[in-house]
Amino acid sequence: MKNQRQANFLTIDEKELFQLAARLKAMPEPGFFEFETKKALQDFLASTGDDKDTAVTAESLPKQAGAATNGVRIIEGLARTAVLAELGAPDAPALILLADIDALPTPGAPGGIAHSCGHYAQAAVMASVFKALARSKVFRLSGMRLLFVGAPAEEYVELQRRMELKKAGELHFLSGKQELIRLGIFDKPCLVLKYHSMEDSAARELTVNGSLGGFMAKRAEFFGKPAHAGAHPEDGINALSAASLALQAIHAQRDSFRDEDHVKIHPILSEGGAVVNIIPAKAVIETYVRAWNQTAIADAAQKVDRSFRAGALALGAALRIFNTPGYQPFFPNPALGEILRKAALQFEAPDRIDFADRSNASDDIGDVACLVPTCQLGCSGFTGAIHSKDFEPSDPLRAYLRPAEILLRTAQLLLDNEGETARRIIKEFKPRFFKTEYLATVESMFSIQDFRIE
Ligand SMILES: [Zn+2]
Ligand SMILES: [Zn+2]
């Protein structure tokens, strides 16, 4: 790897990258509340150029005009905590370096929250790549725009709190990238690079152009009737029993799913009674309904609804189901992935790279990829199970420096010859949705259904 590094025309400032990673890791914050993280990243990015043009608001961004500048523009006021830094002519096609910035509520972690999905590493890596490119001739000669986007709230959790923010007019959609799509960040011609951390494995070091499943989210509230659990249980309606029957009914659906659709349903019972001597008057199930395609998601969602209703019907409980859109399945752009592949092969042996990864996890990068060419690098260098408090970098060179160097090399290949390859990929890309269709689709997935047993 060292020889490759020396041979490279562009370099990552290793010390600065490690410091930023350590700083961000130490301040895990939940989605749409990443205020300290935002400030740390803005400080880091603002030192990229000579002058900065701050406080460009969400309203002014799409109309933002002006000549090319060598100074970085820090764009404020989007999706509560989004971090955007831009270089180059505002109307030029853009190379977008996209990173998640949120942490995850994690049992057993100090304060109950940790970077157990490694998003801090993404942010540090992409910000370092941004700086390295900003210093480079290849970027200046490309005539392209460079945009760092730190997206809030990738983890689709704490939905009730986000629904409150939505009600208060702070948000419209419930994830960071969905909000940034709505606000126009991906409206102009662009292509997107992203990276995600992975656990160490004997099978592979990297994934290139891996794809992901999609999902939607459900919350079912069962309403019974309280009663003294010892003296008069016959006067109550047990909401917990309704919910537990519903869980059994969901499990009973599993052999009706096709293997190739990779349906995953993983409910939790997040409320099941107040105190032990009162018949539970309310119980709540939350679940995702995941699959590799929207048809399978819709089919499974209908079966889950039927299961909720079966539980409520058996006990005579009332039922309210809240549906929220999750994320689109992620299909990376093959042409962009080919460039990422070329870059990755300069740093790892082919038999250590998985070029056909297909995960059942999801990410709102799937939504972005419906609209603009997008690809993702997966990079090991972490120990412990992802989404657990034990997910920690095992080796900073592999966890941080290696993805930064691969992505920098990818950017260089895209931007060489006045951005010839980047411009070609943008031109040839066929979106799966136009933005208006996309927005209408996501909007239509918010719904509430009530069932009452007469
Ligand atoms: Zn995650
Ligand atoms: Zn993640």
C-alpha cells in the first residue's frame, strides 16, 4: 500500500484525518440532533479555502449564483444538522462526497448512544478527501463542482420524535438524505460517492458497488381496557395479549415469502403494559418490513397488517397502524462502480474484494441512487458486531486511511481530463424516478389506519 501511496499524485493528510475521526467518534449524537458534529465538521471544512461565504439558506440554494471561487462555501440551514461545503462554480456538474453523520442509540454504551455503525468514520474520511481534492490541480482543471454532504439521521429510529419535528415544521421527511433530496441538493447534474465501514472478516477486505434492500416502517398501537388484574380481570381487554397474538401471526407468515425477495420482518414490542396488577390497556409493536424489491415489501406489509388485525380481533381491542416510508432498495450505478473498482484494485488484491455484495440492510443512499449516479465502497477495519457497543476500529490505517485513499483515487479518475469520465457517467445515467415522482411516492407512504371491533 505504501508504494501506491507514494505513486499517487494526491495525498490524504493522515494526521488530520485521524484527529478528526477521533474527535467525531467522541461526540456521538442522534439523528437530526448532530449539532456538535456539525460544528466540528464545519470548522474542519472551512479551513479548506481562502474565503468563505456562509449562511446560504435553504431557500436561496437552488437559485444560488455567482462566479467560480477558490474559497469553500459552507451552506447552512438545511435539514437541521446537514453539513455542506462547496467548491467550484455553482452551476457546474458536481462530484458529491456523501457521508452519514449520525450515531445510534446503543444498549450498554455510555449515555446509551454510540457510533456503532461507524458513521463518524465516513464523515472524517469524506471530509479529508474533500480537502485533498480542494488542494489539487486535477479538481481545479476539471471545471467541476465539489460538494461535501454530511447527511443527518441515516438510522431510521426514534420515529416518534422525528414525527414531532415534522409536525413542528422542522422536517418533512424522516431521514437526512430524503430531506436533502427534497431540498434540491441533488437537483443539478451530479454523481455521488459514498463509503461505509464494515466488520473485519476472513472472507473480504472491501466491497465495491454492493447493493442493499429496501424497507418501510410500521407502528401498531393496540388499545384494550384496564382492569384490576386480580379482582376483575374479566372487565378488562388485554392489549398485550392482542399484540402477542399479532406477533405470532406475523411469524406464521414467513413460509409465504419467496426466498429471492429476501423479506425480513423484525418486530419489537416497545410497550406492553404499565404495572403488573393492571390488565394492559395499551401495547405497541414497531417493525420494519424489508425486502429487495417494492412489490415484495407491499405484499409483506399487507400480511403484517392482517396479522395486527387478527390479534386485535381475537381480543376485541382497537388498533391503529402508522405507516412511514423507509428507504428504497439501493442499486448502485455500474459505470461509476467500474471506476471505484479500478481504484480499489490499486490498493487491494482482487480476491480480497467482494464485487457482488448484496446485503439485507438498507440506507437512504438507495433513495439518492434512484435519482443520480451513485456508488458505495465498503471497507473493513472494525472489530465487534456492527450496531453493538463493541463496534470499534481495529486498525486506523485500514479503517480510515485506506478508504480515504481509494476514494481520492476514484475522484481523481473521475476528474482527470477536465472531468471527462464524470461528465460521461452523468450524461448517460437513466434515473429510476424523476424528482416529482420520487417525492410523491415517499409522501404516499405516510398513512394511518384505524380498526375498531364493533
Ligand atoms: Zn446502521
Ligand atoms: Zn450505517
